[in-house]
Amino acid sequence: MTMKPVRHAERLEIRYDAQHWLLLKRLRSKAVKLMEILRRATITAIIHGSIARGDVNPGSDVDVFIPNPPSSFIIETALERADVSTNRRLIVQATPYYAVKGYIEIDKQQVISFPLVKMRRIERDFYPFGGASALSMLRGGRRVKGVDKRLMLIEPTKSGHIESSIVGREGETAKLLHISIETVFDRVHALLRRDKVGRTGVFITRELTSDETFEMVLRKLAEAKPEVRRRLKLYEK
């Protein structure tokens, strides 16, 4: 079910039942397994979204992100050595102006993503905006603040969380999450627009064949598409 933005709402306290805590533990275990595989290859990763915040549901994805990736070969080799099979490998660019990213889909629920170009601050801030946790934080059972797709700020408590709308509270939210206010306004605008006009198409989604590397396909896309070429050059310094 699509989560619709909430423009006005009181602060609500949500208490988790035993099933919720068990689901959170199971999903976090999956995230820890993938992050430990990457750590053994000296690759630092984070988990972001509801698993970091704690407000999971049965449809929650295990989204592992590598902020400063080595070559894709090292990432894929780490997975192969751990006997982790992959379903699909994709290159995705949401819009002509957003960073090009690589996606390694383990299954329908688990994915590892990483930037193929240098990211702007507003793109880096996307992760703490939604809530992001390092491996050590997951191991310690910590949950973090972050904003869900309803534009509700999730603030963990011992028994669950408190949620409240961030619409009209963008400056306060930016300070609380230690991110730029531009990022908060960007996400609010994007999610409210999506709610009004519906989900728009992704600029590029390119599935890799078994004999292609991410770097190889990125070069092909840059040669074929001026938008990709401009995005690569714009922030390469």
C-alpha cells in the first residue's frame, strides 16, 4: 500500500507489539549479515529507512547503501566469497540531475546500492533524512530518527515511536536530523508532488548482463546520453 504524505497531524505515540519487535529483529539480522560481509572486505555500509528507524512492516525493504564504494568488482567479489547469489544488477538514475547509482538486488526484499558518481550534499543527506544506521548501531540495538514517506518524523521510544508531520517544520527537522534545510524542502516537494500527480518514471533503468560491469555500462550510457555525460562532469571535481 502506498504511503501518502500527511500535511497536518498531532504528535502520536505508537506502541509496538511483540510481533513488531520480532519482525524488526528478523529484518535487522538480514541487514547485519550483508553489512558484515561487506565489512570483511573493508567496505563500510549503512542501512537506511524503516529498519534504521524501527517502524517496520512486512513489506519493509532491507536497503544497504555503500556511501564511498570501491570498484564494483570488489563489492561483487565479497558477495561471491560469502556465497550470496544475486537476482539482478541495475544502473538507475532517477532524473537527469540526480546521481547515477548501482543496485545489486539479492532478492525482492534485499538490495545493496552505491553511487557511481560523486554525490551532491542534497543527495548524501537523503539517507540521514530517512534515517541511517551503521553496523555498530544495529549490533547495539539502536534506532534513529528519520522521516518516512508520509513525511512523518519518526522518533524512537522504548516502547515504539512518536510520529509527527514535518510539513511546515522544515527548519526544525533539518536541525534535528543534522542535514541541510534544502534537503528537507526537496524531499517535501518531491513527495507532495508525487502524491498530487502520481509517481513519475525513472530517467534510466538499465539491467546489466552477466558479462557486463557497472563501470562498463556507465561508460556506454555516458557516450549515448548527454544528460549522463553532463552529470558525470558536473561533480567530478
